[in-house]
Amino acid sequence: MIALIQRVKRSSVKVDGKEIAKIGKGFNILLGIVEDDTSEDIDKLIKKIVKMRIFENDCGKFDLSILDVDGEVLVVSQFTLSANIKKGNRPSFSKAMNPKDAKVLYREFVEKLSNYVPTKEGIFGAMMEVEIINDGPVTIIANSKEI
């Protein structure tokens, strides 16, 4: 499971021109689910995400977590994070989990994360317009297989 975590001042998502979710200070998480992901991957990522200290303290040092700053999270499904670009010019998405099973894990991720921090979401599988006002910019890539 791949999470692209961006520290944001604000973020929102629209579907068919209608805003369906927005947050203030916190994280925009683009979540890619790959073929061998399980609930264990979700648990590892969430444990890391909620404790990750990438908000600045009074001295300007990364020392505070999203929990410390009472932040929010916007989660957006992003199967293209599984892209393989080694061969040719068109990305292969063969490592992405099939949509039916990925949606189950996506829902589980959002539900579990919401136990820790206010969490909003896009619509799984929809064509979305995502606005991200990155703060810093600070962007972290977390792969559940590497933590």
C-alpha cells in the first residue's frame, strides 16, 4: 500500500463540479492499493501516519504530529501510485489491486484512520478534481512494505 502524504493548509475534492469534501490544516493522503495488500498494511500505515512528526513546533523544527496540531485528513484513492514505467511510455497498472477488493481496503483504511483523526474522503473510483494547498511543501511517500 502506497500513501503519498502531503502536509496541507487546506485541501478539497470535487466530483462532477460539486465539492464533496474539504479540510483545513492536516494531511491530504493519496492512497494506492496494490495486489498483495491486506489489513496489516493498513494498520502499519496508519500507525506511522498518525505519529509522523512533520508539523513544526515553536522553534520551527519538525516535532509535532497531526494529533498534536488537531489536524484533519482528506483521503483520495489513487491507483496510479502503483504505476510501473520501466517498459515503454505508457504506464502499466498491473500491480494495482482489482477495484472490487481495493474498495474494501480503502473503506477499511478510512474507517480506521477516522478513529484517530477527523477524516474525510473522495469517492472511490470516481473522476475527481483535487485541490491541494501544500504547506512547506512537505510531501512524504510511505510504502507499507518498507515500514
